[in-house]
Amino acid sequence: MSATTSTPLIEAPQLPGWDHAVTGKVRELYVPTGVDPAAATEVLVVATDRISAYDHSLQPGIPDKGRVLTAISRFWFEQLADLVPHHVLSATEVPDAVAGRALRCRGLDMVPLECVARGYLTGSGLADYRAGGSVGGHVLPSGLVDASRLDPAIFTPSTKAEAGEHDENISVAQARDLLGPELADELERLTLAVYERARNLAAERGILLADTKLEFGRSRADGTLMLGDEVLTPDSSRFWSADTYVEGRTQPSLDKQFVRDWLTSRASGWHKGTATPPPALPSEVVEQTRARYVEAYERLTGQQF
């Protein structure tokens, strides 16, 4: 990849042969021209440089973020292919205008559940533990603190919220009620298998994978359950450097947590939970966020951006 910083891609571009179908927090979804989005067996997924936090889309974008997310996802889909099928068809047969940030994928009917694996106690998991001693229905030992390692890792699902709403952490029992025990159990098995594979590979590169969020869907072509969306990126995972890890404190991160921390700091002047939109990200926060995403890519893949 070129090391030259690009102008952020924020809006959905017009692409010959493809109709724009859906705008997500970060990605734009396209279907072949004239095809019903609800029935499309092939889609084009374009990662923009938008960044969101606390259910707000932030300004400005992070240059090259979409390219980094796409490259990291491609790397992980390849590393995980023997564990679970994935939705990627091609990363090269895409329109030139979005080359490097687009994937041609199978059309999936997504499972209405966020599949979260936690190998360390932090974030909303830590908040749930402090409130009741359990996370996702898993009763944990007393005395755990921020960044305590969880062995084995635990599956802690959450609901998928509509735009502007909050995901809600639920128990594994609630997931079984929602999806049926057979599907919920298979999602737990796959999520933890993916996490353990990724945790071990990341550790070889000096990175601790604290937690990650996965999404699964069924292929519209044959019903196969497969890994979709993105996988193990700094948007959907927490990455910590092993050489700076200290249990009991907030860890320096190579992910979106850096932006969350700035938003909730005095420096931003913004208060989470208010109706007031967050302020624009200062240039130094944008630059440092990009640097963290690029570092995560380079350390995980061994490739230069």
C-alpha cells in the first residue's frame, strides 16, 4: 500500500454498474444495477473514512481509515477461512474509484445479534461486572479490575440497535431465547474459535486482543452461516500493546478507543449522553488516530501501509 495520506472518503460515490442501497455508520452498501437489495446474492461493500463513537458520526473523517479497515479484514478473513466461511468474493474485481477500500461479497441475511468475545475485562463488560459481578450471564470471580485477563474468553452477545440507538448487552440465555438454542450455540462456538485464533496470532506480534465484535449471516444463495461485515479491525476490536500492558488501569490502545477517550475528556468540552452533537475532532486527534490504525495494520500483518 502507498504510504501517502489520501483525502478522506466520506460520502457514497456513484459507481457504474452498481446501485447504492444502504448507508451504514462507516460503510456504504451497493447492489448490481436493477437488483432488489433485499434479494441480492452479491453486494459491494465500500469502507469510508467516517468514524463514529457513542452513536454519533464524528467530523472530520480519518484519512485512509477505510483502506486500513478493508486491508485488515482481508488479512483476517484469510487467516480464519478454515474455521468459518466468510462473505468475501473478491477484493480486486471492484470499481477503480473504490479500489483498496471495497470488497465484492455474498449477499447475506444478517443474524440480529452482535457476537462479542472478551478475553480481558474492560469497556461495557467491566461496567456490567462492577454492577453485578457478571458479564453476559457469566458469573466472574470477585476482585477483578480493569484489564484483568479472562481465561477462558467469554461470549457476551448484544442486540443490534437501530441507527441512533444503543446496542444492549444480553445474556447467553437471552440469545438462545431470541435465536433458538441451536443457532445461538453455534454462534458462541464460532465466535470463541475466531477469537482464540486471533488472540494467539496477535500475541505473536506483541498485541493483546482484549475483545472483538463479530457479525454473522446466512448466504442468500444456499443458507450457509458465514462471517460477514468486517472482522478484527480497530473499529470492532480493542488492541493493546503487550509491552505496555498493566492490569488495573486503562490501556493505551491501537483502536477507536483513543477517540472515545478524547470525547469523554475535559479537552473535548462535551458530555456523553447529552443531545448536543460532539465537537469536531482536532487535527492532532485525527492524525494520532490514523497513526494507531496504521500501526495496528502493520504489526498484525507484517506489511507496510
